[in-house]
Amino acid sequence: MSDGEREGRHEESHGGALGTRLNWLRAGVLGANDGVVSTAGLVVGVAGASADRGTLLTAGLAGLLAGSMSMAAGEYVSVNTQRDAEKAALAVERRELREDPEAELDELTRLLAERGLSHDVAREAAEQLTARDALRAHADVELGIDPDALTNPWHAAWASFLSFTAGALLPLLAIVLPPASARLAVTVCSVLAALVLTGWASARLGGAPPGRAVVRNVAGGAAAMAITYAVGALLGAAGA
Ligand SMILES: [Zn+2]
């Protein structure tokens, strides 16, 4: 089996090498998208209440750090939990293979037969896979896990932190760099343009048609900015 075929098959079944790379890329795009939307909503809301550049910078920077750290912590916890679950499942599998190899061979045969092999071919395949690396065969066919490719929680945490930060920098810079009269227009336009890009990229990476994803993404971001701006303007007018 060539690498391409192998990866294609894995991607269909449970996200192997290519699937994993696409998932990482997609997670990065979604993290950046989160950073754009939440920071844009924050700075536009503050801009509705205050014209002070220092206030905007403080609010935007605090939002960037709070968001990126909370994303990283959440990712760290969730990947660790998943990893623990995968390790526990592999430990169970290892024990079953040691204690009842015959039943495990039958189980592997049945699972392969369910994938469309005749019983005899499935039996032969199960025997060969078991002879080569029984745990790997069960991890793959039964659990959909590659024991050597468990996600590193620190990598996942850093990836979230960096992708959120990259996205958050756009509205932050767009609100503090231009002159006061242009800052809202520059921020709204650059944010909506970025949301076209992230909506398109995440749909393409997820294998979905991009049109509707772009519209939804842009509409969501526009609504977030409109609402926070309205709230900021109301509070600002009320002298809060
Ligand atoms: Zn098994």
C-alpha cells in the first residue's frame, strides 16, 4: 500500500497521518478565528464607550491574554483527558491479549469480517496481524488509536495559545494603530475580511463547501461587533 492510499484509508476510518495533520491545521484556523471574533467584539465594544487609545490597548491586550491562556488551558485539560482514556483502553487491550489471546484473535477476525472480508480471509489477516504486532492491530482495528501517535497535551496547548494570539492581534492592531476617526472602519473591514478567510479555510480543511461557512462566519463576527458596540455606546452615553 502506498503512503497516499494508506493515508486516504486512515483519514476515512479514524483520522490517521493525513487526518491528524488536517485536524491540527483546522484547529489552528478555528483558534485564530476565535481570537479574531472575541478580541474584535471586545475592542469594538470598548471603542463604543471610549475614544482613549490607552484604554483600547489595555482592554485588547487583556482580552488577548485571557483568551489565549484560557484556550491553552482548556486544550491541555481536554487532550490530557483523551490521552488518559486512550492509555487506559490500550492497557485493557494489552491485558486481554495476555490473558485470553484466543478470544482476542476471534474478536479481531470478527471486526475484520465486519469490514467486508470473508471469514477465511479475515481469519488469515487476523493471524498475520497478530503475529506481527497484536497490540497495534487491536489498537487500530478495535479502538482507532495509533499507540505511537497519542497527542501531546503541551503541543496542543501551545498551538491553541499561538493560533488564538495570531487571530487576536489583528483587531488589536486595527483598533490602536489608525487615527481615531478611522479606527472603527479599519477594524470592522479587516475583521470581516479575516473572517472570510478563516471561514473559507476551515470549511475547505473540513471538506465542507465553503460558501455557507463563509457567510455564517462573517455574519457571526459582524453580529458580535454590532452587539458589543451597541452595549459599549449605551454604557458610554450613560457615563458608566
Ligand atoms: Zn481486542
